[in-house]
Amino acid sequence: MKTIFLIFQMGKVGSTSIYYGLKDCISNDPDILCFHAHNLSPNGLSILRDMASNGLMIQRSADYFRHQLADTEKLFTLLEEARQKKEPVRIITAVREPIGHAISSVFENLDVVLPLHPLTDLEDTSRYLISALQAMFHEEARNALHSTYIKTFASLMFAARRWLDEELLPVFDIDIYNHAFDTKSGYHIIHHENIQLFIYRFDKLQQAIPALTDFINANTNMPFSMPKTNSGDEKATSKLYKNVRENFTLPTNVLEAL
């Protein structure tokens, strides 16, 4: 019997570290498969297919997304087989407060957000990034942007705020809002048909690691450990990051709606 592990999350919630730690953990077990995906819904796949044809602006090649699409289509087939055979599927997902998620997303994708805007002037670049962040939270700011690049990116990040409702719920019929969440422990495990889902709060990931380790080790023969992340890229832009965090603001009505 095969077991599928799926790291299924919006971006910038620790998913890459978990994925590579899990890949190392199961590398010698042919009966355990591991996948990492952000989008599996019909709408998410439609966006992925478009990117596989056209790329994302000029910074992400179509080949990059064609590889993602091939993995996703393989995953769909395996998930359906697992459902029919009642084979175990273990999903790991997360939630994160929207402002921190947006800022991290921008700095993870500076090559997309700043395609024609080199990091030469700290104040000017900070203002540009803040306008991008504001565009992620309300349409008026998005429409005021002149850059096609940043409009596209802001629209994608705006959609990420609805990820639980638009990806997890329609694909796996799991509504996390119908389940109690222990805010002190920072995680919860949901059982649904052949699925066990581990959901954690990003800000409490370190606290939840022992429980996450138990969740993974219960289905594997090798001990799981989280790999250390490289913070070199963050250090290279630390002044810019600090400046953006200190000066980023949103209208009161937008904050109240979050």
C-alpha cells in the first residue's frame, strides 16, 4: 500500500523546508510518494496551464511551469487512485496572517516585482514595493499601478488570500473553519475519508515542529528533521526589508476587512 504525502499550501509558509526535509526522510522508501503543490483547483490549474504556455511575465520561463504542470497532473491521477483504493493521503498545510505573507511574497519574488527597477535607491525602491503591497489588498491601488508586471503579480497574491476557500475546500472537501483550532499549540489534525491533514499557523511553526515530526514519522521508516534555511538572500536586502515594513500602511477600512 502506498502513502502520499502532499505539501499543499500557499507560498511563503515554510512549505519548501518541510518538503525537502520530507524528501530526505522518505528517499529510500518506494511506497511513500511526496509532492509539493500550491494549486490543484480547476481555476488554479487554468492559471498554471496559461503560465506553462506563456511563462510569468519575463522572469519565469514557460518550461518552469510546464514542469510544475506535469507533476500536478501526475499527482491528480495518484490522488484519485488513492481515493478509490482507500490508500492513505497525508496533507500538510498552513495559515499565515495576510500582511506578513504579502511582504514575504514580495521579497521572495523581487526579480518579478522589480524587473525594470534596480535596487539602487533605497527610498525610491521602498516606495515602489509599498505600492505593490498595497495593490495586493485593494483594487483601487491595483488599478493605479502603471506596471503590467506588478499588476499581474499583485493579482496573483490577492488570490492567495483566498487560498483555503479556493484550493483546499473544493479539491479535498475540507473546510477548516468547521474544525476547532488550538491557538496555543498552533496546529490541528483533521481526519477526512482517506486523508489526514496537518494544519499549522506559520507564526507557530517552530512550536509545532514536534507534533509535525510525529505526524510524519507515524507513516515513515526514517526520522524527519527540518533542514536549516539559508538567510543569505534576506541579509542582502535587510535594509530594504526593514524600510518597507516600517513604512507600509493600509487604509483603516481595508485593515478592518482582513
